[in-house]
Amino acid sequence: MDFALNVEEKKMLLRAARDAIQAEFGKKTFLPGMVSPALSTPCGAFVTLNKNGKLRGCIGYVTSDQALYSTVVEAAKAAAFQDSRFPPLGREELPQIDIEISVLSPLVKLPDIGDIEIGRHGIFLRKGYHSGLLLPQVATEYAWGREAFLDNTCYKAGLPGGCWRDPDVSIETFTAIIFSEEEMRAAEKG
């Protein structure tokens, strides 16, 4: 990734994500006066909501023409209220939600599956109208090797496992800057 985020920028993005969700319940949102050049950079991002350690919503954008700050706000609202795998988030769930943000690097065409580094690379797979993306941390969380990671990206795309072997399938990788509210709280205590 061509840029990094400092602790204050990460905190600002996490606050923006939480405020965007709370705004749907009538709470006034925090609007920063100015954002740093990194937060103004257009790039993809995903917002993951976890409730008691379990996935509660995850939506994002592989790429974006908007500033990172705006992309995170949009992804947070979508993760909370538009992830079709879950009912919309309820106000009573807010205190139990931990927000995680993944800021994505540009996509890179994968020449060889042996180049995938588990825990470092995410996968974006496409064939025709089907596409699927899994973030780098997913393979680590499930203790998958490369082939299981690729198979599960196929499933995410609505394709059969092993589809990644098809020469008509496009596979791209990316890295991500990943941080969460839980991580920030732990660092402050640490």
C-alpha cells in the first residue's frame, strides 16, 4: 500500500463509521473540520461489524472514487443496514458492536497462486457476471491454506469450488490496513 494511517486517522475513521450508524437512530454525527491527505485519498474500504465476536455485517467497496473518509461512512451504513445476510442492526445492539475497518490497496493481477501470502493478501475473483472478495484476515481466522482460501472465494462469487483453476477466471490480490475499535481500546490500555 502506498500510504499508511496513523493512530489518530484510524480513530477518526472508526468514529466516523460508528457515528454514521448511530445517525440512523437520530444521533447527531461528528463532522471533522478537515481531514488529512490520507483520509482524502480515494481508495477501497470494507467495514466489518462483529457482535460478541461473531460477524454481524460486512460491506465495502473494492475501489472508490470518493475520499477514504466518505467511503468508510457509506460502507458502515451499508454493513449495518443493507447486508442481506442479516436483519438491519437494531439500536439495542449498538453497545455490543465492534467495528473493524479494512483499507484496501489497489488490485494486482495474480500471476501464480503460489504468490498468495495467507494473512497478507486478500483475493478478488471474477468470472463473467460473478465476483467474490475475501479480506486477508478471513483466511487467517479460518486457518485456510491457499487452495481453501481460493475455493471459498469461488463460493463467495456464487461459483463452484475449484473454479479458480479455470483460465477464464480473473484473480487479483490486494493488501489491507486493518484496525478495529477493540484494537484501539487495547492499545490505549496497553
